Amino acid sequence: MFRFIRLVRFLVLALAASSVWAASATSADEGQPAVWKSREVILTYAGFTNRYSCEGLRDKVEEALATLGARSDMRVSPRACSGHGKPERFPSVRIELSTLTPAPERAAGTVEARWKTVRLSGPGKLTHSECELAEQIQHEILPLFTTRNVKARTNCVPNQESAGDITLTLDVLVPTTEKATR
């Protein structure tokens, strides 16, 4: 009899705990208030395996920023380039952007935000030959965003293409509607 009562108590407690866990998991995925924060950084590509023109680096960085949910008014400008469209030894871009950061509900200028899983690597994105650029994006650009669950695997060896694919997948805070990106 006591075994049966203990089993019922255990099941009731387990059911209560699972419903609390489910409620917290749901609320984490629902919208939350956030504010746009302006940021600025200069990125100088310092890789040895690939060479980029300043425009080529700009295009790759813009693509990554858009994927990460930067506001659409971002500016990525080539900087200190010697030749238009020619590969540079150390191409550089100036990045001006706004990213979302969590905010109290009553903060001025809040927008509704949600978590979105994004991949910066794979087909049509950064490939194994761009391992060094992926590392720089991970270390210099990702900290500008509100992220969680970052999964990164980049084993770059200078002057060699990476053996196998690179991984750069994460959750990032993005606006819930397209209007909020303006």
C-alpha cells in the first residue's frame, strides 16, 4: 500500500515539474521585449588561406549580418583598400549596425523579439575554405548580437583548407516582424 502511495506522489510531483518545465520552455520561445542598440566595429580580415577584395569581404560580412538579424539600415564600408576589386593582403571594413538586446517591458522604443536558430556555415554560406573568416566572425561579430546555444567548430590551419565542414550555428534575438527591422 505504501509503495502505491509513494508511486502516486512521485507521479504527481513529476507531472507538476514537467508542466512547469514546459511552461518555461514555451515562454522562452515566445516574444520578448528588446531594444535596438547601435554598434560600430572595424573588421580586418587576417587570414592566410583565402584572399578577399575589400568589396568581397564587405559582401560576405553583409550576408552574415543580415542572417544574424541586424537592422536593415546597417552599413558595411570598405576601408583602407589599395585596389578596387583586387584581393588585398589585409582587407578591412567598417561596420555600423543596430542589434537587439533584451529590455524591460516598459523601456522606451521596445520592439517584440524572438529567438531564431541560424546557420552561418554550409551550402550557400561560409564553407570549409572560409574557415578563418568564420573564426573572425565568431570572435569579433557574434559578440555584437544577443545569442545563445552557439555551436562552433572551426579547426583552421593557416594556408590549408579545413578538413571537413565548419559549423557555426546559434540562436539569435531577432524582431518578430519585418517592420521592426527598419
